[in-house]
Amino acid sequence: MSGTSTAITYTPLAPLWLVAPLALLAMLAVASHVLLLWSSTMHPSRRRIRLFNGLIMLFAIPIATYAFGIVTPAHAGLFQFAWLLTAGLLLIILLLAILDALNSLRLHALETRRILRSARPDPQPPGADTEANA
């Protein structure tokens, strides 16, 4: 007899009584964040990225809840699909967060250039307008 075990688990990875309330709290937090972003006065590109990320999170939380607290490893196809979808959505969320950071760096560079341009002295001194004196 070999030492390997092929026991299939007929219970979810975590109890639903623990997973569901945490998922509900997370969904409430993300939904309120999305609603606040909707009416915010931030740069439009930043708002679009963050709104899309929030909507993806609202889609990912119930799927992760299903993967953790409902589906069992005994249902191999559903279990694999739920975890593949959860991992894929988390990857999209991570990539959107990186995109948001890069966009923030871009906006910062644009604002810095604008400030530096406005702080440069005027190349023509005041009163040196040749057309007005002629």
C-alpha cells in the first residue's frame, strides 16, 4: 500500500457562515466606494479606471465567496472553474491597480510640467512691447 491519499473533500474550504458575512461587508464597502467615485471631481481617466476596477471587484467577491464557501473539491469541474475565474478576476484587478498607478504618475508628470511652465519668467520684460511704443 502506498502512502498517498486520494481522499476527496466533500466540504467547502471555509464555512459559509464565516465567508458570507465577510463577503457582504466587502461588497458594501466596494459598492459605497464606487458610488462615491461616481460623483467625485477627480481626473476623468483616473475615475474611469477606478470605477471599472470597483465594478470588477463587485463581480469577483461573490465568485470568490462561492469558491471558498459553497463549492467543494468533490465537484472538480465547478471547483476548478470557480477558482480559475477568481484567480483571473484578481489578476485583472491587480493589473488595473498597476494601470491606475502608472496613470497617476503620468498625471503627476503633466501637472509638474504645467507648474514649471507657469513658473518660468516671461522672456520679454514688462514695458518692452515694441508694437505699443511704435
